[in-house]
Amino acid sequence: MVELGFEDLAKYPILKEVEAYFRERKISLEELSLDDYRPVLERARERIFEAVERAKVSYRRGCPDLEIMSFLVAFLLVRASGSEFLMQKYSLSEARRIEELLQGEKSDGVFSYVVKALGIDAVALEDGTFELDFDRYLRLATRLHSERWKLVNRELSKGSVRIPRRDLVRLVREAVRDLIYERLRKAPAPKVPELLKGIVEELKSISPKPVRRPKAKGGAYPPCVSHALEMLSKGENVPHIGRFLLVSYLYNKGVGIEDIISLFSTSPDFNERITRYQVEHIAGIRGGGKKYLPPSCRILQSKGFCFKTEECDGIKNPLQFRGRKVERG
């Protein structure tokens, strides 16, 4: 049985022990307005701004109580903001923080405890690698598009995937991200006391404004493209197939590179350098010079990104969609 100390809880505040810790304190948002809790409130605000500006939350060693409390307060403030962008961004950034700490975790016992607490039954092997259930691997790796995450590049044995520790930790990041986001999404919006409303309004103001839809030549957007644009406008993460569809469709419809890149600025994991490279690669400006067409309707259906309507009847590619109304910007 692993004994967790306060420092462990501060490093991995997604553990159930942290919820018990907070319940014992019985601190309300109203009490956070008091001077005694000002350091907690300031650190919570700092965590959120680090998430937005740096896409990763820092860790203050030697301040376990402050770190635990500020994580929970930041959670409440993000939820109170009602911002989908902040919920996505904060979840990703705290997950990156935990990924870095877990990568450097010295205690094998603590490492295994955290991984198992996330519902990941990874079996440690003598050579330092791990075996992970095939289905669990696929669910966690679904957003990872590097070649090394493809199953053909993994060692499979009796329904398990063998991976090194660093890759297991990378998958843990995805599990933590999903866990925090789902908790935020399902938690009831807290009643914000008057003295904290200024902070909540400040948080709302740092969420990017929805990007105006670009005008595409040739009529209305097909439902699949409209769905991807809607996800972006809400600050949600569009899956890989949706991003590829959006870029290839818009570029083939005459929308400029800069306008396409700006669409993705509301994404929680937005990185302008990487986004620019990917957009220019799809456009044929980089790489082998091949200009890509959008994926076919058949491929979109197989990937679960088809939202067919009657107006889609008879088309095989989104570029063939005409619709009845011209999409307004």
C-alpha cells in the first residue's frame, strides 16, 4: 500500500484523496474573499493565466497546501466563467503539468498509484516497459497523430500493447485532460460572491472571441464543414479528420492561408508555428508540393465525422456540396 504525502497530492491533485482533503477544510467561495485566503486566490488566478498564456501550469515545490487549494479554487473559477475555451485550455494545461511531474517521478509506487487511479491498468515489465490493454491504448492515443502511435509501429501480444514509460506518461496526459474536462463540464456552476465576480469577469475576457467564418466560393458549407467550424467557435478541440477536412476544403474553395490559420486560434492547443506548417503542408506550399483534396464522404463516414442531410444526396466529396443558401460570413 502506497502512502501519499501532501507533496504527492500537490503534484497530482486529480487523485480522490484531494477531494477528501478539500471536504475536510469546508472552505466556500465566500471565504476565499477573506484576506487569509488571498495567497490561494492569487495562485489560482495565476494557474489559469499560465494555462492561457503558456499552455502549462507551473509547480511550486515546498508549498503543498497552497498548490492543492489553488488547484481546486482555479477549478471553481474556471467553471464559474462558463467558458468552453477556458475549460478546454485549463484541462490541457494541468494535464501537461502532471505529465512533466510524472515523467520525473522517483517513486515507482507513487507512479503506479497515479496511473492506476486514472483507470489505466498498465503492467510493469522487468525491462522497464509496460503492457497496456489494446482497447485502452486506442482510446487514449486517438488524438496522437505521430507515426509512432500507430499500431503497426507497436509490439502487440495477447491483446496488449507494449510501450516505454515515457509513452505511457504521454497517454496519462490524455487521460488527465479528459478527466479534468469532464469534471468541469458536469460540475454545477458555483454561485460567485460579489467580491469574486471581478475575477470571473476577467477570466471571461481572456477567452478569444469567436472567429468570423470565412466566405467560401460556390455556395453553402456542407454539414461536416459547418460542424467543424461550430466546434472551433465554441473553443472545442476538433479531431484530426475534422481539421484536415476544414483546411483542405477551405483552401480548395479559395480561402487564404492566414484566414484559415486564424480560425484555429480559439483551439485550446493552438500553436501558430505548428498550425501554419500543417496548413501550408495541406495546401501544397510545404513538403512534396501536393495540394490535398478534402477526404471523401465515405472516409468521413468511416471516421464518424459525417453529418449528412438531404442536401448531401448524390455527392461523394464535400467539394461537390452546393446547398440551397449561400453561407454568410
